Amino acid sequence: MKTNNVILRAVVKLVVFIILTLAVYLFLSGHHSPGGGFIGGLVVAAALVLLFVSFDIETVRGAIPFDFKKVAALGAFISVTTGFGSLLFGEPFLSQTFAYFDLPFFGETELTTVTIFEAGVALVVVGVVVTIILSIVEDV
């Protein structure tokens, strides 16, 4: 028998939006205050797990057609590449650099190479956590 969870699904859609907004905030605040790629990735993974719990797995996989193993591999590649990028400029491995740019709509904004590294870490965490959760669900 298929259950009708209309209220749950409607609430989850709103809550996932709020959770993803929190994840973006945690990710972007990471190089100045607590947060960053790891915790941002965990919060994104929590939002995806909430979707998997409230909707069936096939529906979510149809809406988010990513192989999360490849997402984790891409994140690891991005993180390691930023480390080797500093070697190209004669700096030690994983050295960071930053500069201030005047961006439209944002004004003077600091852009750092740490943000690229943290994006890789976030992708690794999302890929690994969702892969683990999906493999547990498939075994049940």
C-alpha cells in the first residue's frame, strides 16, 4: 500500500531550501569563522538524505541525476589540483593566495584560493555521505 505524505513532502520542500541556504552560508563563512567545506558538505548531504527519506529514491535520483561516487572523485581532484596550483607559482604545496576585486552587485570582495579547495572538500563530503547512505538503503 502506498502512503500519501502530501504534508510531509510539502514541508520537506521548504525545509530543504532553508537547509541548503544554511549550507551556502556555512561554506562561504569558512575561511573567516567556523564553517567551510566539510560542514557545508555535511549540511548539503543532510538535505539530500531528507529528500531520500521523504520521497522515494527513484524520484530523487530522477531529479538529481548525479553519480555521487563521481562527485566525490571530482571534489578530490579539485582539492588536490588547488594544492598543485600553488607549486606553479613557486609556493609550497597548498599555499593560499587572496586578492580583493570590485565585483558588480557585491562591491569590493575578497576572493581566495581556499574557497576552491573548500569546494572540493564539500563535494567529497557530499559524494561520500550520500554514497554511504544509498548503499545502506540498497542492502536493506
